[in-house]
Amino acid sequence: MPVYKLHYFKNPRRGRAELSRLILSQAGIEFEDIRFAHCEWPAIKPITPFGQVPILEVDGQVLAQSNTIARYLAKRHGLAGKDDWEQALADMYAENIHDLLNAVAVPFTEKNPVKQKEMYQKFMRDVIAPHVAAVEKQLKKNNTGFLVGNELTWADLAYYAYFSDFLEVKFGSAFLKNAPHLKALIDRVKDLPNVKKWTEFRDSTYPEENE
Amino acid sequence: MPGYKLYYFNVRGRAELARLILHCAGVPFEDFRFEGKDWPAIKPNMPFGQVPVLEVDGDKMLAQSYTIARYLARQHGLAGQNDWEQSQADMYADCIYDLHGIMRTPTWETDPVKQKELFDKVNEETIQPHLEKIEQHLTKNGSGYLVGQGLTWADIAYYAFFTTPIMTRLGSEVLTKAPHLKKLIELVGNYPNIKKYVETRPVTSA
């Protein structure tokens, strides 16, 4: 078994490293979950491949870029999809979430609370609602309860991380009222024993400051 | 050979990487380019209301530009020789995804003076520091390519980014301090299939 060291900031406690942590936890793989304070960052930054985190150390070699790390781990540990086409579909869903993470960064970083509330409302209406409708359609079409094929992949973990562990926690479930398949999927992932074990450990061990 | 149909607007934009990969690999495909006025009719048929979309054998659709590029690279020998190399290629492609994101604001700025200002800012704050790292990686890898010993879609992604219309127009000094990358980009541009495609592709603003 390779030795994995995942490096990321202490805050946010989930951020762009969380998907990889979920993949490793679901697959039952041990890893060193390194979380450093922002004051340590100036010393760490120059030794990363591109001046960014997360990075994954694998037996001394280093991989950067959050989705690349997640995909690598998913492939190594049976969560990537059963063939080239399924792997591509999983990539597609993961890239959707990557876009949504970038899109929500805009209201998330708005300092004015009145403006921020407006921006979030617009975001939920113009970005999230159409996407939820499109994913619901794909889930119905696939008809297995999973996004890709008939088994859990990192795509399902990515959708859980964004829609359940982030949006539902922040806004409640109203935005999912017309998406029973998506709701059922993220609820199912939430209750997977290894996922539950990880989130309970995480929430009781690491203080939440900002997500 | 599967039947590929690539749906996108008649610009380079987010489909160009897939087009370059297919041309480089000598794989025939339908390069379906449509005008803005036709988009409302096409949009509902796309899985997430966006393009590019790759339709395979008339019935399976794949969305998301980097997913399409990665899939085609893997199918046609441009992805890397093993899991680790494939991840390295993914990593470099993700860097280009980020650079394209930051280049959006200057690209869409219509005032030419303001555009040059924004471009220079992005170059100084983000591109130049990134190029310093890329030069280190290229030197360390030693083959002239970003990943392993041969061409991968990572090299093509860097080629595509550093030859966009805005880069061509405003970025003549951008690669001055990045001789290894400059050489790599020239190398990619000289691959016969890429050269031929670039000489004959539609001339578009983006």
C-alpha cells in the first residue's frame, strides 16, 4: 500500500481537499491528513509544484490539482468507473462540480452581507436550479440510483460533497424538492458507513471556521 | 473507429483542445460548428445545456471540455504511458483550465487600453510565476515534453493556451523568460497534422 500524505490548509476544513478525503475514507484507505495554518503557507508554497494546495505526496512523488488528485485516488481504489466510457462520465460529473465550486466562490467571497444574500439567491436560481434539473434527468435515464453505471463512483461522492455537505447544510433542502433522485443519491452517500464515520470524525475533530 | 461529432460554437474557445487532439492523432470527426442564433434549438439536447459536447456513435454524449479532451487523448495514444503519467498530464491540463479562467476577464474586455492593462496584470501576477514553475518541471523532466518521453495532451493544452487570439495579439513577450516552454510550443505547432489544421481552420475572434 502506498503512503499517502494529503496537504491542505487547516481552514477551510473541507475546501478543495475534501473530495479526496471522502474517496480515501470510502475506500478504507489510510492517509496522512496534513492541515497547516495559514502562517505556515509562505514556507510551504515554494515547495509545491505550482504554488497551490491541495497536493498529494505518494511515496515521495507529488501530484497537484484537486480533481487530478481525486481522479488518481479514485482510479487506484475502485471508485473511477468500470471502463473508459464510465470513467469519462465520472470525469464529466466531477468537472461539473469543479465549475460549480468556482461559481459559488463569487458570492462566497462577497463581504457585503446584503449583496451576498442577493448573489446567493441569484446563484441558486440561475446556476443551481437548472443544473439540478439536468442531473435529475440524467439520473432518471441511468436508472440505477448512481450517476455512472450501477455502482458508486467518485462522481457520486463529488455530488454528495457539494449538494449535501455544502448546499443543503447552508440552505436547507428546498432546492431539491423537484429532484427526488438526486436527493435520494446524496442521502444514500451520506449514510454510507465509511462516509458517515469520516464526517463524524471530521466534525468532532476539526473546528469549522469557513468552508 | 468510432463516429465522433463534436458540437460547439464556431470559435476555438473550449472545443479547440479536443479538435487539436483529434487532428494530431489523425482521427476523423465531424467538427459541428454552429452560430449563436442556432444555439437555442441545440441547447435542450445537450446533457447540461452547455457545449462542447462529444457525441459518440450517434447515441452517447459526453459533456465538459476537459473530460472530452482527456477521453479522446486516452483513446488515441496521447494520455501518458501509465497511471502516474496520465495523472501528470491531467495536472498540467488542470493548470491550463485555471489559466483560461483567469484570462476570461481580459479576453472579454472591449476597451483595448483596459484590455492591455488587464492582460498585463494577469501576466505579471499569475502567468509569469506559473511559467517559472513550468520551466523547472520541463528542465527536470529533460525530454522536452511536460510528461514522460513523448507528446501528451498536456503539451497540446499548453500550445493551445499560448496561441489563443488574445495571447497572439498581446503576449509577444510572455514566453521571453520561458525558453523550454517556448521551444515545446513551437515543437507542437510543427507537428504536421497540427500545422495543417491550424493553417486551414476557420479564422475566429476567440
